Amino acid sequence: MSATISSLIKHPMVFRGRDHRHRADGGELRLPFGHTSLDKACAGGVPAAGALSVRALPGQGEIQLLNNILMQKADSKKRIIWLPNQVHLNPNWLSQTPYQQQSWVLTAANDTDALWACEQSVRSQACCCIVLYLSHIVPKAARRLQVLAKQYDCLVVLVHRGEVSHGALPVNIDMELTCDAGQWYVHLHRVTGAWPQHHIKIEHPLPATNSAIVKAFRQYNQRQSTPIHEVS
């Protein structure tokens, strides 16, 4: 019987929601997002090891949402690997982050190469976190990264559109990020240790508007005799 169960739980479509690492006091080690409502829905935050799926368009604010997580992982002094995979990563922004000295950016020609590079980075045990952008990911690949990241005590962040992934992925947390002109909305499709929730509002809205730039131009315009073009 035990051999049968052992064989069953190795299947990539089987997700063991309570199979995770714990702190010395018996509690699970989680990293908070820094947003009260989201941390509460995620039972305290993201498990420190394993995979986190973020369904979002590139540049939708996913990095700002994860910034507090990255800051906590950077305390280990290990590398943070960025695999943008044909997505433009702003080098000026990265150079201004507190963890820029620990950040390495790797290039990949396609999703297959990016997944291979991610797995090798996890196995190196030199990384505390890997942020991987993919056009899509299948459950089998997500499960593989989940198991591998937990084994080597690493956090793998999978940023993808989620259009192909029907149903929740077998990872610690599978979330979807949407936004309007006023705020973010997070939809939790799967959470280790908690129930899925939808339409969780985030306090700090994105995308940021250019109202501050427009205001600056207007103030400058008032001080000049020749008007300049207003940016909308």
C-alpha cells in the first residue's frame, strides 16, 4: 500500500497542500507581501521555499507586489536570478534596488531554455530566489519546479499570462493579478494552508498615472512665456 501511495503522490497533477517546511517552533516559514489583506488571505505570506505562480502581463506591477518578498530573500546574501525570457527588464530600475548587487540577469531564447536555466540555477544552491518569465507553463513543469525549489530551499516566481493554465497550478500559491486605474486586485486560485479567494484589494494602486508629470509640465508652462506641449 505504501509503495502505491508513494507512486501516486509523485504524479505531476497531484498537489500535497500540507507538504511544506516548518520553522523550529512548528509553524510554517512564510514571507509576507507587506499588504495586510493579501497576507491574511495567504495565511501569512508566501512559503519561503517552493514555487509561486503570478498570472500577470509583464509590467503590470508584479515586481512591486513582490518587492517585499525579494527584500526578505535577499537577507540570505545568495543570488537573485532574473530570467526575463524576451521580456525587457529595465536596468535602471534594477540598479536602484537594494538587492541589485545580488541580482544576475540571464538571457534565454525561449521557454524551454528558460526552464532549463531555472532548474540549473536552483540545483546550484547559490540562489535564494529566481524570477522567471514565461509565455505559458503546463502543470507538469510547475510541479517539477515546486518540488525542486523546496528540495533546495529556493523560491521560484513564475510570471506568466495564465491563458493556457486552466485550473490551479500545483504550486504553493497560484495568484492572478489584475488592476484598474485605482487599485490592484489579486485572485488566489490556490494557497497552501488556506482557501482560495478572489478580488482582494491592494492598498497601493498600479499602474501609476502620469498625473505628477502633467502637473510638473503645467507648472513649468506657467513660468514660461512660450507654452510647451502637454503630455497626456
